[in-house]
Amino acid sequence: MSVFATVPAQAETQPRARPGEERCAALDAYRGLIMLLLVSSGFGFRSVASQPWLSWLAVQFDHVPWEGAVFWDMIQPAFMFIVGVAMPFALARRVDQGAGGRQLWAHVSLRALRLVLLSQILMCISANRLHFQLINVLSQIAFTYFLCFAIMQLRLRYQFVAAAAILAGHWLLFVLFPGPDGAFSRTDNIGAVIDRAWLGRNYPGYYVTINFLCSTVTTLSGAWAGMLLRSGLAQRVKIFGLAQAAAGCFAAGLLLGLWNPVVKRLWTVSFTFYSAGWVLLLMLVLYWLMDVRGYRRFAFPLTVVGMNSIFIYSLEQVLRGWINRALGVFTGNFSFIGALAPLAQSCAVLLVMWSLCYWLYRRRIFFKL
């Protein structure tokens, strides 16, 4: 087994990256965009859903009750996809610095453990009590990150086989053990049964721990995109590859949705494909704008956040409420502007958090796990 099998597996079909292509400008911007949306709760649009002229937009910033998907349902898949995109770049740098197989496994294992630990700390602080859970985005990323790395040790064609096996296994698990209301019901699906068996409870919102199975494929799809972007192939080939993958995922998600419902809270197979189509499309747009066309100035505010995503995520989880209250003393929560006050207040809070990221960026201070 190779020390870092992703590189030789990739080399079967793709030449190694040329000098200067070891960093994808679109990646930090993508990460920053998702983090800005996440920590601002969609810039506050959810809070103006009662306004008839904004309700059509506000509905895009709240999860659907069960089946279907809107823009807000794409945020977590995008986050997990980005983790995957970064993996070939970050792990290859470690190999170039002399890391061997044991060092890479140790790094990945410890990072996954730190993500789980941080997620528990943040959730306990947020809930103001001890609160064990594994559906928080950081915990789910920890599982998918570790599993994705393990799968990346295989040759590329076997990575595809592993992804297919995970998706098929997830589907069969739900179909073979349906609840009284059906395989993909809210309360008695196999994921909910498993959580009640080992946790003694179910999570609010009908989320289930085993979401990490299919979301591993989301992260893996990001890793494949990262391999493509890191390669020395022509940019037009990379663009075509991303476009082709996005179109294929859209088609697969919509087609499979006829039998396997699109449910983000269970991360069903159809949702895995459908969401992959959207996140690949956004990757394509940002890559074309920034790395192909060279339009990078517009993305600077995104990059500032993208390079300190762990910091701003933790800041939002712990101090967003305090920042909001403190600002409200001086802004009056913008009540003087009427219906748009929640939007203005959310943006003001976001500006404070962005400014702290900018202060760190100027001093080259980046928090990593």
C-alpha cells in the first residue's frame, strides 16, 4: 500500500499538478461563502418570512420540513464537500514534507477526534448544559473525513466501488427495516431506531447519527473534485469534468427521487446526488471566475473568512448572542427601519465577526485543528 495512495491512484489517469497549482483560489472563497451564510443564519432572511414581498426568498433560508430541498439544505453538503476538496491539496503537502503512512493516519485520526471534541464543547456551551450529540456538523465532518481518507487509500476505481457500496448499503438498511409508517418516515425509520437503542432518545428535527454514511460520499465527491483541480490537466478539461459531474448528479438525484425520497434530515441517496449537483455547480462557477478568469478581488471578503473557518464557526456558536445584544444597545436593533430590521441587525453582527477574522488575517493568524 502506498504511503499516500491518493497521489498514485490519481496518477493513473492524471498528471501531477504543475508548480503554482497547489492552491485553488476558489477553495478559500467557497469555504468563506458557506461560512458567512452559516454564521449569519442566511443574513437574517429567515426572520422576515412574514413579509409577503420577501416570503419567496425567506423560504430558501430554512430547511424544508421533510421531503424536498431548498437553498438552505445545501449549506451542510457544501461544507462537507469543501472538506473533501481540500484533502488532496493538504495531504499531498504533508507527503511533500516527508510524512509517511503512519504520520498521515495519525494526523487524520487526531484531527477527527479534535473535531468531535470541539463539537461537543461548542454544543454544551450553546445549550448551557452537558449535551452529547453526534449530528452537529463538526461531528459529522469528523466521521466523513476519517472514512473518506480511508477510502482514498484505494485505487481510484475502487473508491467509486466503495462509494456505490455505501449508498446501496444505506438504501438497503432503510428498506429492509421499515417502520410502521414506511422506510423513510420521520419517527420510526431505522436511523431513529438505532439512535433510540444506543442513545435512549432521538434528536430534535428527526436527524439521525447514521447520516454520516451517505455524507461520506459527499465528502468523497469533494476529494475527487480536488484531485481533478490539483491535476495538471488543462483548465477547460477541469471545467468540463466539473460540469459533467454536476449534470450527472442532478440527473441521478432527480431520477432516484422517484423511489428514494430526497430527505436531507436522513441524507438519503437521492439527496446525496441532488445536493452534490448543486455544490459541484458552485465549485465550477467559483473556479471559472477565480482560477480561470482571474477575477479574485470580489472574493477577498470570502477568503478572509474561508482561511479562518474554524474560528468564525466557534465564535458564532459561543458569542453570537452576546455580540447581538451588545450591538443592539447601540443600533436599537435597527427597529427604526421597520420590516428589514432583522436583516440589518444580522448583517451588523456578521460585520463584527468578519472584522475579527480580518484582524487575524492581517496578522497571519489561522486557527487549525
